[in-house]
Amino acid sequence: MKDALAAVDDKQLDRVQAIIRGMTPAERADPKIINASRRLRIANGSGVAVSEVNQLVDRFFEARKMMSSMAGRMGMGAINRKSNRKGGKNNKKGKKGSRGPTAPKLKGGFPGMAGLPGGMPAGFPDLSGMPEGLGELPPGLADIDISKLKFPKN
């Protein structure tokens, strides 16, 4: 990791920062709107070539695609992608058994919460040997009356 950090060129980071600062807030929020004239304006404003702006935008889209595919594989996608297609369940015609094996049902569960798996996932360390008192508030915070705090209204 240290080798990777040492290989990073500070000048390259400054160029990337200048390119991003040359974008409007709307362009930062939605890079799809960056057309050729906007890319030229960003390049002129940041002192780099248009090709460098193009490379940065392309790298962003590749990273976004990779992160979304990783999130989908990790089960973080809340939307069922099969239900988004036209036809819904009718698309499965002729594809018997293409889903693969299903995961075994876990026994146990959280007390009072039916359907949720129990215990810690595999690979987590045993935390039973941790020091006492970690579940308590730090000194001085126990005296704070939360009802007297003023929070902004939405």
C-alpha cells in the first residue's frame, strides 16, 4: 500500500483537482451532461488538454460501472434487476434451472425478529474477550440531558 502511495504523482493529483474544480456543480453531480464544448471549457479553465478531461471522465464512468457491479454482486442492490426487464417473470421461458443452487436456510435468528439469521457471520473475530465497560458512555457524557438539546427543524 505504501508503494502505491509513493508512486502517486502529486502533479497528476493537482491536475485532476483543477479539472474537477473547473466543472460546474451540475457537471460534478451529473457528468453525463459534459459535452464537447463543456470539455473544452473545463480544459481551458484548468490548464490541461481536452484529452486529459476526456480520460478523467472516462475513468469516472468506468469506476462507477465497476462499483455498481460490485454492489450488485455483494447483494447491496435493493432493486431486483430481473423485475426491471419488460415481461418480468415471462422472460424466464426456457431457462429452467439457470439460477443455480440456493443458499441453505440458517437456523437461529435474532430474538423477536423472525426470518433474520442468527449469530455473527463467518470470519468475524470472537469479541467475548474484550475489556469491560466498552458499552458505556465516556466520562462527562452521562450527565447530558438530551431533551434540552435544540435540533434544527426540517
